[in-house]
Amino acid sequence: MEEYFVDAAVPAVIDFFQSGRKAYDVEIDDEVIRMSGAPWGLNKRVRRGRIRYVHEVKENFLRESALKISEHGPVGTYFLGCVLIPATVPEYEQIKALAMTWKAIG
């Protein structure tokens, strides 16, 4: 009986964690980097010249490597959210360089 439980539980846990990695769209134009279809229905954006926080997060058991971009500092980003660019996006390095050039001065 125990073997059947383990055989059923392992795929369910794997499916649970993989379903949390919802696909979403990243749109970039001359003034805004926008993420639509984000978890919980939130659509986030950052504007040119207002970015205050650019941080790469490492992969772990619950999340993949990604770039956090926000108009708030580290604490504000925690509470108010950010644009999250997965490292698997083909244009990741270009987006990272663009975000660094759009960073607010001061």
C-alpha cells in the first residue's frame, strides 16, 4: 500500500511545482518593459528612467533563475512586485542590458 501512495504522490507534487511556472508574455517598447499574464492576474511594468532595482535571482527548488526589475527598492519590490524575466528567455542578456541603461540616476 505504501508503494502505491508514493507512486501517486510523486507525480502530483511534480505537477504542482511545474504548474506554478505559468507562462507569461514580456513586451518591450521604447518606454516600457511590461509583463502580462503574471501570476494572480497582475500585469507589471517598469518605465524608462524610473528603474531602481535590477537583481538576478538564482535557481532553487521552487523557482528558476530570473531577473527582477522594479521601480521600487528591495523592500518595495518584495511588497509591490516586479517584472520578472526568466533566464530561459532567448533575449535575456539584451533585456538585462536595456534595464541597466534605463536605471534611474541617484
